[in-house]
Amino acid sequence: MTDKVQPLESISKKPEEPKIVVNLRRIKRKIMIMSGKGGVGKSTIAANLAAGLALRGYRVGLLDCDIHGPTIPTIFGLESERPNVNEEGILPIQVLPNLSVMSVGFLLENKDSPIIWRGPAKMGAIKQFLEEVSWGELDFLIIDLPPGTGDEPLSVAQLIPNCDGSVLVTTPQDVALISVRKSIKFSEKLKVPIIGLVDNMHGLICPHCGKPIEVFGTGGVEKSLKRLQYSNSCQTSY
């Protein structure tokens, strides 16, 4: 019986790094935009945050991970665009010279076609976006997640090494605040730092007198933050 000797070069060879790690290494900061409930304006906040950072001179990527309801192409008026592919991977769609976006919405032949996928297929699509989209050098990658704490947020939180934080979006109604508290606990359990909370649709600015109208009430977000011992929040009005 002869012993098989492992070649020296195979012993000294370093294990290959995961493709996600290699692809995301050129991105300085990765931020998730989350909400516990749908319809609170999360994608609009993600789009405005990405555009605002780009207008300040930063290099920004925006990844739409809402598989069933991708709205980023519509927000930017890019529904007819299709991404190209080269030897480096999938090329995101350019909005500005320093702002690029990627969404499953760009891959649909018909924008009205539903995506009927189970959890593993959705996780596979998100993993492919993180591995194969060629973002280049970025200062920020803004990741727009679907509402809730299910497959997509969990996939991103587990796949991205050292995610820099999450921004949680809510509205003043009690039903929205109940859900956002779950998002806070979700971030804590997965050790994703919470950057802040956006109190969206806080009020309507009257077009006649210019005074705010608190359509959904007020004070609920402040009470929730106080109870959970958080202080970073901002308000948006319409």
C-alpha cells in the first residue's frame, strides 16, 4: 500500500475568496434601506438618498432587491433600459456619471409580468447581483430591500460581510410603527448597525397657507424611539 503525498503547490496555495467578497471589496460603504411595512415610501427614500449622495460628488450604486415589486426603474424613468454584460460581469444602468442602478425590473420582458419565485430562487438572484454586477469603485452602495424581515433582508444581511448599517423607514401610523420595531430588532439580532429612522410622510404642507397638516398624526415615532433607546431620526413632509 502506498501513501499518497499531496503536491507541495496545493498545500501552499491560498483558498480562493468568495466572489461576493472580491466584488464588494471596491465598495467603501454598504447601507440597507428597510421597512417593516409596505407603502411607507422606502424605495423613494432609497432613490433620493442615492441621488443626493451622487449630487454631493460621491460615487454611488443603488441595488433594488425587491424581487416581487421592483420600483427603482420606474422612479428613475428607466423601465425600457436593459443591462449589458462584459468580461467583468453585469453592467449596471447609469443614471448619472457617478450614479448607477441595478434591479430585477431591468430583466423583465414585460413590466406587468409577475415574478413567482420561492425563497431559494430569490436568494439566488440576490446573491448573483452581489457577485456579478460590476459596480467598480464606489463610495456607497445603497440597497433597497422589500418590506418585512423575510428572505430578501435576511439574504443581504448574511451575504454582505460587515454591512455598514441600515436606515429604517416608517410613517407615523401605529400599524407602521409596530412593524418598524420588528425591523429594529431584526437589525440588532443580525448585528447590523442602525444608522437612523426616517419618519416619512410626517405631514402635508398646505399649498394655500404653507402650514403643515399632520395627516397621520404625530408623536408616535418619538415615543417608539424613546422606548427603544434610539435617538437618530428625521422627518419628511409633502
